Amino acid sequence: MARKTSLLLLALACCIIASNGKLQLMDEITLPDGHIGDQFGSSIVIRRNVAYIGAPGMIDDSGAVFILERVGPMWDIASTIVPAQSELGGYFGHGIAATDDWLAIGQPNADYYTGVVDMFALTRGGLTWAQAGTLAPSLPRHSFFGYDVDLSGNTLVVGAYGYNSSRGVAMVYDWAGTWTETAVLADSWSGPGDHFGFSVAVEGDVAVVGSWCTAHYGLLCSGSAKVFERHAGCWGMRQVLTPGVPATGGRFGYAVDMVGATIVVSMPGSVTTARGSVTVFTLAGTRWEQAQLLTGAAEGTDPDAFGFSIAVSRSSVVVGAPTEGGMAGALYLFTGQPGAYRMDDKARGPTSEHRAMFGSSVAADGDHVAAWSKSAVEPASVFTYIRK
């Protein structure tokens, strides 16, 4: 791992941290011999004092995942995971999910883009690991199984958005001595190119699956997200979530996340025309109701892709807007209670000429926040913050 000098960190703090100071920059993490194509930081998970950072572009796109331990305000690399059966172009580390006991790592391009997910048992607070199996379902090529993954307890949900001409599917696995497929989540109304399974989230007996290119009211790629519930061991679709104001190319469902009785769904908008938004849903009885719409605070008319990445914790929502400011990027912090979140801070990315796309991926856990600065001209970095 390489770090900049203290003087450079101070300079970065001036250009990245918003003036109100709710987010305090703590560390900039880079690989010691990193390359532009490593994609270090394209997926990030934080759990207390441990972070998992994917670099799916390393080693000719075979990929790697780095386990980091927080020591004081700084993060140190503790170990590196590479796929047991390394495959050039497999993209190991694109999708990552972790609990106290398990780590799931997607390799969506493996086996001619069919995809696999490697499972690891965690010990020592998540710092040490042992392979616990590889999930490789009987899917056709170009299914991209493992593009996104999520864990809750002993339940794993895996998206395979490319399945069946990109109609998509999501698969559920449960641990009972081995990881076993227990359900297939599908949308019977899904059409070619809908990308169902592009994003997934699970919490207890509820799963959310994003389908960002579904069409509503004739609006192509306005998007949706489907909520599934498990009763007596059986999963069924319970509700379809749609944006309050659908728009062509809105891509609602591009990213999903959930915690407790709160679901957040992003709508980053079309590549050329939209600012983006994030919708907060809360459970009211047996239905999920729209509770709040979160938007950015950028000036001008350029697209911001607000909602390209999202992360929700018990008291906050973190949103990435990687194309804001001429593709410099930005990170937004909302705090409070679901339905009454307020924007507390905005961290800006490096200067626009670097096309850093800061905020292309984000992570949050308690008071700790991380964001990926992708960069088109230098190796990527992950910036870590603490909420004051």
C-alpha cells in the first residue's frame, strides 16, 4: 500500500472535503505498484475495523480482493485474496459482500462470462479466511453471475443480469453445512435487455432486485426494483418499486441497498441528460411506501449520475455522483431517520481534468465512509472518511 505525504493529504483535504466538515478525510489508499486498469476500489465493503476492496482488473483482469485493517485513523493491507482457479478476464472482486462469518466474491466474467462466486469463511473479526466453496450454477454464457452479491446471515443473493438475453435472474443460496441453491428469483414480465439482477440486496427474509432497463408507460429504461419475501422457506415477489416520476433512460434500480425496514433505490439518469436521484422506501404495514427523494446540490446543467453508487447504514445514506463537475465526481452524506434524511456534507473529487469519477463506488459502516476515485490517468485510489 502506498500513501501520500502529510502535506499532500492536507492539500487533498482542501480540494475534497466540503467546508462544513461533517466528513473528515482520514486516508488515501493506493496499491504500491498499481496500474490504471487495476480497478482498485470498484467494490468496497466496510465492517467495523475491516474493509474489503476489490481490484477486478489486476493480473490481466483475473482480479484480487484486499483485506484491510483499520489501525487508528489509517487502513493497512492485512492480506490479499486471489481466486483459487485464476482465470484471465474473470474479474474476481467485482461483486463483494461480507458478514461477520462469510465473505462472498463474485467473478462475473469467468467461464466465458457465465460467472462464479467464491465463498470464504471468516475468522478473527474478518481478517483471516478459508475457502468454503465455489458456486457455479448451470447457466448459459454471458449470464454474468456474480456481478452483484449480497449477504444476510446465512443467506446469499447473487445477480445474473445477462441471463436469457439480459432478461436476468437472481439466485438465493443458504448455508446448511454447504452453500446450497434454495431459490431462483425471476420476473415473469421481464423482457430482453431489462437487466434484472444487475443490483441485489438482502436483509433477513426480504430481497430487492434491481432491473434498471425495464420500460414503464412506454418509457425505455425507466427502470424498476422488485421486492421478494421469504415465508416458510419459499420466496415470492411481493411488490414492484417504481420511481415517483419515471423518465426515459432514468435507470431506476441501477443500485439498491437496504437496512432494517428501509430500502434505497437509485436512479442515476441517462448518461447525457439527467442529474439523478435516490428514492427512500419504508415499510408501512405490509407495503413499501416512498418516504423521501434524495437529490444532489450541483450547479449547472451537466449530468451528475447522482445515485450511480449508494450505501445505507442505520443512520445515514451515502451517495456517489461520479460525473458531477466535469466527471471529477462527488460524494454526498445524508443523515437522520428514514423519510427525514438531511444532506450533512458533500465531498468533492479531484480536479475535472483528471476525470477521476470520484464516487463511482461507495461504502459506509457506522461513522466510517469510503469512496473510489477511479481516475483515467493514474492508478485508482480509495479515500476513507470519518463522520464527525
